[in-house]
Amino acid sequence: MPDLRSPTAAGLCIALLAVPWVARAQADPAPACIEVEVNGERIRDYDCFSRLLAPAPASVAPAQASGSLLIVRQPPSALGLAHRAATQQRMGTAFGMSTQPQRPPPPPPPVRPGR
């Protein structure tokens, strides 16, 4: 029978006891969100929920994109293209009713004193 008081046997026992915890930690990497009840009111950990719902970070950086691909990914306003919000701002109340943009009435001509 082996001597259980030897350092080798003690190290082996400790390693065998740690195996279930190591396996459980590798199987469940996402931490559970904890809810706390204070004075009968449940309080949720919204920071934890935000972390769980966040998209996974990209592990591999994309290769250098070509110039045309970078242009395609820009918003229309950066490229000088017309989009609905800009057209609606430019047309004012005439948007959808006329092809002429809304313009304020011209100011009256200045009045010269003494005439």
C-alpha cells in the first residue's frame, strides 16, 4: 500500500480534487447574471446583461481593404450623395408636393427716407 503522507501522493490528491472545478470552468465560460432582492424589489445587473448581449469581438483583424471597398462603406453624406434626410431639409414643406424647393418670400425693397 502506498504511503499517503508522501509529497507525491499529496500532490496527486490535490490535482485529482481540482479536476472537476477546472472542467466546469472550461465548460461554462459565460458568467451568470445575478439578481438581488432589496426590500422586496428585484434589482437586475444590467451591466452584466449588456456584456452578455454585446457582439463577440473580432478575433482576426481584416486584411487591408482596397480603396474602392473603403469608399463603398462610407455613409452617403460623406460622399456628397443625396439621401432622404438631406433632400427633405432642402425642400422644406414642398417635399413630396413640388419640384421647386421652398424659399422664403423675398424681402421688401428698402424705403428711402424723404421721398
